[in-house]
Amino acid sequence: MKRTLLLLLLVFSFGMYAQNNPSESEAAKAPKTNGYMNFLSYGQLIGSENDKDTHVHSLQMTHNYQVSNRVALGVETGIDWFDISLLSVGPNVKLLVPQKGNSGFYFGGSLGHVFPLEDMKLEYLTVKDTKGGPYAGAKLGYLLHINGKYNLFMSLGYRYQAFSIIREDWWLREVERSFKYNRFEVRVGLGLF
């Protein structure tokens, strides 16, 4: 956790330094106004100490099409390793605050559905089926233009995720149990556009 926060602090500091000292070619370059954008990121979903796992690993890829210099629409996919592996799929929107050289802040939001990639295993109970559920998230990030089509980014946000299982019960035959997660999200990644 400390290493992740230190890495984020270094990337953010480097980004602020790069913004204060742009080269002449970057200062003359106009921000991108439309086209395909790809965001690939690794993140930690951090929960409370009462959770079984206080932090969860997450890989995410977002495919966006920038329709103007301030709005990008697309689809988000990813894998999160909660108690089981979950595949998330849903629409995504990004509101960009462009600066010179394609660097700048953005606000992102997504809403979709998760699909289980495996059945949950519980000690002393038989799980008959594992079902997906909804997810929603919002994040604030910073894009740091490196060169050409390459951009580094980091983001902080919130993520809600749910899924359920159907287990056998001696008296009721089948019981459905829901799992809900509210997590703080920290991400770093690479953007290609």
C-alpha cells in the first residue's frame, strides 16, 4: 500500500513538473479533439478492515471514442479478484479538462454488470450457482502526455460491486445470499490515443 501511494505521488509530481516546463513543440501542439482512446490500468480496490480482503487487485481496459475535446464515450471491461474472479462489462463516459500537450484532468463514470468467472466455494456449505450483479464507479484522474500516442494516468475513485450465490440449505432447500462491496479505488495505467 505504501509503495502504491509513493508511486502515485511520484507520477503526480513528475506530471506537475512537466506541465510547468513544456517544450516548444508541446506548447504549440493543440489538444486532441476526437478519435479512439484506449486506457489500460492496474488498480487496488481498498475496503474496510472488517472485510475478508482489505484490498483487491483489479485489471481494467476502457475503449473510448472522443466525440469532442471534452467528452469521450465507450465501453469498460475488466477483471476484479474479490472472493471470486469477476468480469465487469459496461458503458463508460469521461469528461476531459484538456490542457496543452494533451495532458489534463478527467472525470470518469461507469455503470454495468459483473459476470462470475468461477463458482464460489464455502466451507461446510454447497454452492449450487454463482450469479453476477451490478457495478458502478466514479473516478477523478490526471493524464500525463509522454510522447506520440502514449499517456500515463492515475486516478482515485469509488467502486460499488455486487454478486450473489445460491446455496443448499437443510430446511429451505435453496437460499440466495448477496455480497456487496463499497471500495475506494486507486489506479495507474497507460493511455494510447
